[in-house]
Amino acid sequence: MDGIKGAIAVVTGAAQGNGEAIAKGLAQNGAKVALADVQIDIAETVAAAIRKAGSEAVALPVDVAFLPSATELAAAVLEAFGPAEILINNAGIIRRTPIASETFDTDFETVMGVNATGVANMTRAFLDQLKETKGRIVNLGSIMSVTAGPGMTAYAASKGAVAQMTKALAHDLAPDGVRVNAIAPGVIETPMTEATRANPDAIGRFMAHTPMGRPGRAEELVGPALFLASHASSYVTGALLPVDGGYLAA
Ligand SMILES: NC(=O)c1ccc[n+]([C@@H]2O[C@H](COP(=O)([O-])OP(=O)(O)OC[C@H]3O[C@@H](n4cnc5c(N)ncnc54)[C@H](O)[C@@H]3O)[C@@H](O)[C@H]2O)c1
């Protein structure tokens, strides 16, 4: 695939779920993939599986919430492979904390730190490399970038920030030849949504607004991610692409 084969790609949160699927999809299409995660042992297991399948992959530690950690990752990627051309800002967390809860402050700060500041930190850390390669950034937004639900104050705020940063960065980086887009998944079958999918009320609320009537699989994000990371989307920047079984159309 043009823009994927031979490209150096960094995927955060690649140890499991959506990040694992996207990292594997990039590798299967010929990218050299750096799998970055706080869960380094699990990321290494995934990287080993990718190498066993005949592609190039390394696992590298990062906590995206901290700029020095993102900067260290950028240096490690440069040393391992060379300058990154594709950055998938996928690492994310959820806390379903009501506003009246005693832990709201801490949870809000933690969620914003990973989901929103994390995207800014990674973008800053990889800016020089992406400018050099005229690269592509793909951020993981959510249907919660534009809608909301009970207990979603922190998560929806953080994903709204991802959508807005995607648009603002598209402006700032277009002159450097760097495109910035985001994916807005609906409910995807990953560890993050285990509790939601096990709760008939919660999953029922989502499915009532999902024309396709089922959750998505992490592998179903691969095509959209490859599209936005490749030259197939050469005139697309600042976009939020729903991958949600029609949720946002309902
Ligand atoms: N699963 C869904 O339904 C869904 C829907 C919309 C958006 N998303 C988004 O997709 C992304 C991936 O979600 P998922 O469902 O695969 O989640 P997940 O919890 O299954 O996996 C998240 C991964 O991110 C890593 N991570 C967490 N904090 C990190 C940090 N500070 N630094 C580096 N890595 C960190 C975790 O170790 C884990 O490997 C997230 O941004 C999430 O918000 C998920």
C-alpha cells in the first residue's frame, strides 16, 4: 500500500485492543512498527508475534502522559528504525466517574493527561521526524468526541479535545506536508469495553443508536487507519472518520 510499505510507524497503546490490531495491520502491509505502551512486557509479546509472521517490529516503553517519556520514545524509534512517517495516537483510558464522586478530580486529570495531553506530547516529541518524512498522524477519537453519555464527563471532554486538536494541528502542520486525521470508533470489542458489553443496560443504550446492531471488532479499525495513514487519503486532513456501525448517523 502506497505510504505504508517500508514506512516507519509508531503505535501507542499497542499492547492490546485497538492499538494491537492497528499495529498488526500496519505490519502486514509492510510498515516497520514500533509498539509503544506502558505495558512493555505485553507489547513485546505482540512485537514478537509480528516478527514471527515475517514483519519488522520493536516494543518500546512510553507513558504518553509525560512529555519526557514521549521524547525518549522518539529518540529510541530514531535509533531502532529511523524517522517515523506514521504516528498512531491510540493510547487511551476511561474512567466512568460521576461528577459528584470524591475521585472525580483525580480521574478527570488522569483521563485528560493520557487521552488529550498524551496526543499533544506525542505530536511534539515526533514533530521533527514527521516534518522530515512529510508524515501522517492518526488520532483515536471516539463517538464521544461529538456525543456523550452518563459518567462520560472526563472521557467525552478528552475525546472532544482529540477531535479539536486534530483540526487545529491539521492547520498548523499542512505547510510542513504533515496530515492529521482522527478515527471515531463506536463500541469496539476490546478490554476497555468489557464492563459496558457485560452490562445489558449500558450496551443496550449504545446498540439502540447503532443501525448495524452490533459492536465492532478491533480489526475493523485497520482499514480506516491504513486509509488515513497512507497516500490513499492524500487530500484528507483535519477529518474525523466515524467507524461506528452508523452510531453517529442515528
Ligand atoms: N474500545 C472502544 O470501544 C473504543 C471506542 C472509541 C475509542 N476508543 C479508543 O481507542 C483507543 C484504544 O482503546 P482500547 O479499547 O484498545 O483500550 P484498551 O484499554 O484495551 O487498550 C489501551 C492500551 O493503551 C495503553 N495505555 C494506557 N495508558 C497509557 C499511557 N499513559 N501511555 C502508553 N500507553 C498507555 C494500555 O496499556 C493498553 O495497552 C483509546 O484511545 C480509546 O479511547 C476505544
